[in-house]
Amino acid sequence: MFAAMRTDRMQAVHLFADEQTGLEAIIAIHNTRLGPALGGCRYMPYASTEQALSDAIRLARGMSYKAALAGLEQGGGKAVIIRPAHVANRAALFEAFGRCIESLRGGYITAVDSGTSSEDMDCIAQQTGHVTSTTQAGDPSPHTALGVLMGIRSMARAKLGQEDLGGVRIMLQGLGNVGYALAELLVAEGADVAVSDLDAGKVRLAVDELAVKPVAASAVYESPCDIFVPCGLGGVLDPVTINQLRCAGVAGAANNQLVNAAAADLLDARGILYAPDYVINAGGLLYVALTHRGVAPGDIAHRVKLIGSRLDSIFNQSIAEGRSPSEIADHQAEAILYAE
């Protein structure tokens, strides 16, 4: 564990268990130089504690970088709850997790993530005020989608020489809350959108409601497009999938899309523009962080729309210095997080 913490420069890892509810949870805190750690809570059936720990650490690091480049006074953290095979009382389990968060005395603020809902956050809120994304605070997914849209516009300018998205071919992988909201925005922009999801029902709904094109999950990477947009879980871009891609750019709408740092170099070597995930998908974090601080909705939307100009700057520096956008973004974030 300590070796993994040193590798990713983690500040703290907290392990929690509650015998009565079956709760087994990890809260990873990467860096709190800018403020209290904020990051979502995942609720998933991990194969092992080691896998859950690795996920929490990687995600927490990404949240630090995301907050730094989004200009937020927040640190980076992440929580994972290992979903048990049988849950007698889900509400009680999340209330128990709320007590765990409260024990950290404001050092970590939680929010929705894969496998959790605003209703779960409501349960947590019964035990602590260090939570957002409750039913009262609202769903951050539309703001994540809006930020990704701004980023895709930036990619179209940088790679396609096009100011609008009319006729731009988008291959969207994953139709969860963010993916479906993004599909709606892209269709409204006049993009030529294809979608894929392991849930055939979600694909049928998108085809019926949005008139998008369906693509089989087995063919998603090799499907010709201008911009590929993975909106599911992380780690999907590895040497095998990258070599299958037939696109000009990849918009990392979900967290931790690259299996490792070398994947960014492979994309760059193939001439595929990569929008770093923690930059382009920061709209959700901006929403939950600023809502928690009482910022007005219009001001939050304005901050989210600045994601496009932030990527413009990263892409321009990438071209000028001959380094990948991922390397540029990492160095920019680290300059903020580790400045003397």
C-alpha cells in the first residue's frame, strides 16, 4: 500500500468497516494543498481489496489534477465502497459511510459516482454535511456533458479546422447519465452521432429519441469517426484498442481513460489528438464544488464553458513544444500542486 501511495504521491488512505451494515470502504486523499479533498463515491463489486485500493488512488490523483486546472480551491479525493453480494439495508450502509466521512472532520467531501445516486447522497447527508450531489443539490451529469461539448468544439478547431460541429462524426461509447446528456447536446449541434452501450435498451432509446446510429460494442473502437468519446469506466485506451482506432481525436469524457502514461504517447505517435480526461470532464466537479460553496447557477455554467478555452491553450502549447497534450496538462497541474 505504501509503495502505491509513494508512486502517486498520495497524502492519506483511510479504510473503514462497519460490521452491522457490511460496509467496507476506502477514502483516498491525494493532495489538499488547494483545499479540502472532493471526489465522488463509487459503489462497485471489486474483485479484491487491492483492486478497490488501486482504483481509489488513481481516481483521487485525477481529481487533484482536475481541481487544479479547473481553478478550484479543492483538493483531490475519491471513495470506493466495495459492494457486497447481498445488502440488507442500502440506506443504513450509506448512513454508516456518512459517519466515516464525518470522522475526517471536513478533510473529504463526497459526491455521486459510478454506482451511487443522489438518494444515496441524501442518506450520507443524514450523518454529515460534507456531501454534495444530493437530490436538493442536483445531478452534476449535465454539467459534465456541457464541459465535454466545449472540449469537443476545441478539438474540432484544433484537429479539423472547424468552428462548429455540423457534420462532425462522433462515436460515443457509453450511454449513462453523462453519455446520454452529451448525445443530446451533440445532436442539437448538428453532429453525426453514433452510439454504443452494453445495454441494448439504452441504445434503442437513443436511436428512437435522438435518431443516432447504433454501433455494436464489439466494433466501437474500429468504427470510423472524427472524434471518439468514451463515456464509460476507465482504462479502455491500451495498445490494443488504440491501434484499432480510426479517428482524429479522443475526448476522454470518463475518468482515467488511459491504461498508463505510455498510452498517451501511442495516441500522439498515431496522430490522434487526446483531450486529457481530467480537463475535458471537469464540468461535473465544477458543478458539485461550486454548488457546495453556494455559487449561482449562471456563474457555474460560465466556469464550465471555459473548459474549451483551457483545452485550446493546452493544444496550442502541445504543438509549440512537440509534447503530447497529456504531458502538457500533467505538468501544468503539477506546477500548481507542487509549487515551492
